[in-house]
Amino acid sequence: MRMTRTNGRTMSASLKGAALAVIFSTSAAAAAENAIRIALSSPPTTLDPHFHNLTPNSALSMHVFEPLFRIDEKSGRAAPGLAKSWEAPDERTWIVNLAEGVTFSNGKPFTANDVIYSICRIPTIKDSPGSFMGQIQAVENIEALSPHQIRITTKGPYPILPVDLADVMIVSAETAGAGAVTFGLKGCNGFVEGPTDKYNSTDLAVGTGPFKYTSFVPGEKIDLVANDKYREGKAVWDKVTLRIIPNDVARVAALLSHEVDLIERPPLQDLSRIKANDKLAVTGTVSERIIYLAFDVEQEPTPGIKGTDGKNPFKDKRVREAVTHAISRDVIVEKVMRDQAQSAGQLLSPGSFGYFETGFAPDSYDPEKAKALLSEAGYPNGFELVIGATNNRYVNDARIAETLAQMLTRVGIKTSVDASNFSIFSEKRNKYQFSSYLGGWGNGSREGIYTFRSLVATRNTKEGMGSSNRGRFSNAKVDNLLREAQRTNEEGKRLELFRKIAEIVKEEKAILPLHYEMATWAHSADIAVQPSADQRTVASRFSPKP
């Protein structure tokens, strides 16, 4: 272990003892006041629940805000949230009965007007890196039938509306200064803008959930306390501190020294050491997150490619197929992920509606076939490629990218990696500065439409289609099948449509599934953890052991 030094000298035993005393007294104080200190690996970028549809942001929002509907962990189906019940009298109409007697943390009452205001707000968000428009694209009208009942009309049959709206958090219209709001596709009457910076300052970040914000230091720390007006009673914790510690070594060190009580995404190489500590524990489950390799299939020339005379090789399906056969998913799972992952042959994870047990085995590792396909496509000597990647957003993400680079180099595609933190990576990806990149997608809804609509639908911001399709793959058959699936109530028929979409995606090699991550947390043995496949770190899912 590296020695700790102060002013060039080794820290004295007495000083180290004092430091440890502070650490343990801090831990004891946290326990005494019923507080939990959590270390996050990826920073939430905002307190605004409508600004950026990103897993760290969604997990953070769940502490403070609530949606109309929740996704049941076991069934994957919509369950009551702020909506206590609902019915669909016809294929385009939903009558939603809202929970009564609910207040926001600042004492403002929750009513139908807050639901209308929240949905009206989504199209007004400026410069969103990942919009929630896809979640409301089917909505044609929303009316308040009473203070606690609404009628939602969709543009056509849309059976998964409750699943879509499970991602839309409800904010307070009155806190934003709005009076009565009426919905309109071209703009809502009575709507008052609630700027994102007012949410980030906590002024407007007021919800009905179990906690409320007290401070937000971007990239460093978020403090919350229990919401004493929470409708389900006292929150499990009086105080929650979320620290942002992207560095794996530092995050584990914080856990081992009792500076924090729980960490997300413990590095794989440290799991055995953590498990051997009788004061700590590790809890996990297979996640809904797919790790994939995407290609730019539109730009020509495309960034990060050399040796092709300006051509974009990824516009040729044979090159994309060569790449998939150059990859050994088994090596990635066994060596890089230390068996803490599962090889993937399709975008949807096990347990999702639209995951198929047969017909979608992971593509085979066949480097000789990869070389032959490259030669057939006109690249017998390969070309040079830079893969974009994050370096702490996903488990071992940079190492995975480096392993992919080695595998591709062996078949003639001389590959290097541009790995950066998530904010820099996102900026480059959103500006289409990668010819290929390693990405991840978590389908918390477990509904196939959500994944297909975001990752492989033709990009259309007005419809909320292709919101995360940064390779700009476009296939008219996929789009038509997806639109039909969104209109189809009968689940058997929807599954048939999903299979057809999945078959096209697999055939076209539009995006290459690599593996499903494990959702893992390391924590004090005194804390009970309810693991969730959505990988969201939410304080209410953890509780002190009796």
C-alpha cells in the first residue's frame, strides 16, 4: 500500500490514529442520525428531471420526484405511482385517477394541473442532450376532468402509454408560477417556463417523493433530507449524501475507510477483497443494460477513419459483419469482465418484453471470415480506425474498448481508442465525431419499443424517434414495423413485430450487441440492499438492517 505523506514525511502513527478516529466517528455519527453516504461512479448532470434522459439523472430524480406510473420490478408492467388507477375505455383514450391528499415537499397540493404542466414542459426544454419527447410523442391531448382525474387521448392506438409515462416525473406547476394550464400540441395555454438553472439551484426542484434536495455541487456532491410530507410516511433515511467518485480506486478506498456506506459499480478486480471483509458485503443481479458497438453509417468521409480514400467503410454491411466476427465476446466476458457479464446477441435483455430465447445467439468469433469479408468489401489491407469510449461510465468500459481494438487490429483494422469522461464523450458523440463508439443502453421500462425506438429508429426529433441513434442507421422496414408495434394492443402480435425488427437489426449489423452488465453494489454489512436490474442507485432501495 502506498504510504501517506505530509510535507514530505510519512504520516505519524498518532496522526494516522487521529485520522482514523475522525473517519470512524464520522461513520458512527452518520449511523446515529440515520444517514447514508453513497458514492456514485457517474455524475448526475442536473436536478431538472426533464432535461436529460440519462440513467444517473433518472436515478437521482427518483429520490425527489414521482411519475404517474412505476415499472414493477418483478412483472415489468406498469404499476401505480401518482396514478392510483386507470382504464382505457377505447383504444385511444385513457382515464387516469390520481392519488388524493398528496402534497409537494413545499406544501403545495398535487393536482391534475401538475400532470398537464409537467407534460407540457418537456417540448420546451432547450438544448436537451437526450430528450423525453419519445415518452410523450403519442399524446394528442390531456384534459383535467376534476382536480384528481385526467383524460389522455393518444394520436392512435398506443397500448404502452403507461410504460412511456413511467419515465416522466411530475413537477409543481404552482411552484413554477403557473396557474391553470391547458394542453396544446403547438404550445400549452397558461404555461410558465421553469428554467433548468432554477432546478439546479433547488428553487424549483420540488417533488412528491421521499426526499428533498438541500444542495447540489455539480460533479462533486448532492445532499438530500427526508420529505416530511411524503405520502407513504417517513423515508427510510433522514439524510442522504451522494458523493461523485468516478475513479474506481478512490471509490473502493472510500468504502474501505468507512467514508461512505455504499458504492455503485465496484470494480471487478476488488470484489473478492470486499467480500473477504466481514464488515462489508456485495449484492447484485443481472442488469437490463446492453453494452454495444455502434457505427457511423451516414457521414462520408467519417471522422477517425484513414486509409479508405475518403470512403466510409461502415456504410458497407460486409465491413460491419467483418467487425462482429473479429470480436470474441467470450473473451470479453471471461477475461475483461471476470464472468460478471453475459454475452449478448440481441439488444433487449433477458426479462424484457421482446427478448427471444432462441434465434439470436451471439455472433461467432471467426477472424478468418472477418478478413475475407474485408477483402470482399475492397479493404484487403484493412484501414485505420479510432473507437470512441467512456472511461468509467460503464463497467470496465475503457478496457473493453482496448480489447476490441486489439481484436480488430488482428484482422487488419488498425484500431486505437479515444477514451474520455462521459461529458466529453457525450459532446463528441452528439456532434457525430466518432466513426464507431462503445455505448451502453439501460431499458428500465423492459418494453421493447423503448429500446428499438431509441437505438435503431430513424432519427426524428419531432416524433422522439432515434433519440440515441448516433450512428444514424435508417431502415424504412424497421420504422414501419415499429410504428405498427406502437399501435398494436395484442401482445402476441407485438412480439411478432419485435422479432421482425430484431431480425433486421441482426442481419444489417446496424449495432453490435456485446454483453449485458451485472448490476452490483458494495456496501456496509449493516445495510440491506434491494438490487434492481435497472442499475439505478436510489437511497430508498437500501435500508438499515435491524
